[in-house]
Amino acid sequence: MSLPDITYIPNFYSEEESNEMFTKLSKCPFKQPNIKVWGKSYEPLRKSCIYGDMDIEYEYSGHCELPLSSNRTMLKIKSDVEKKIGSEYKFVLLNFYEIGHTEIGAQNTMNPL
């Protein structure tokens, strides 16, 4: 799998804006679905919440999820990022890790969006 093209933009939002957005996004309806990996079901250490166009269905590891309508905070972030990079997005996956040292590895969902 090739590495993604990532651009880090320091201070994209002020510390105050970032904290306010984090507080609002922490209230999203995160779920912890059972997923299948190598034929075994388990609960991942992360919780997730999916937002986007209602005609997109997100499927991974034997689990299917329909997106929620974007809230004001998500729409603001989406608009700001799209203006900055000149591309449009239809979908976002929020991951919430209750344990600070939990991480996610490289993935290839093989699902076209």
C-alpha cells in the first residue's frame, strides 16, 4: 500500500476554535460495532461515527453503516478544508479512542466511494 499524500497545516484553527470543535464533536453518537477480521468477530478499541451524503453506504470488515446528516461543526470543517485544498468531500469517518494510546494500522478497505 502506498503512503497517502498528507499536508500538515499548523494552526489551521486556533486553540480556542479547536477546543470548541472537539467538545462539540465529542457529543457525536459514536458506536462500537462488531467487526470481522479473518473470520472472527470482535469489538474494536475505537468508537466511530460516520457523516456524509445520504446516498453513500460505508462497508468494512463485515459491517455496513449508513452516514448521518452532517451537523454544523462538521459542515464548517468540511467547508474550510475544501476551500483550503480545492477538493470536495462526500464522507467523513470520525474515530474516537477512549484509551489515549490506542491506534489504528494501515488499512485498505477495497471499497470504492
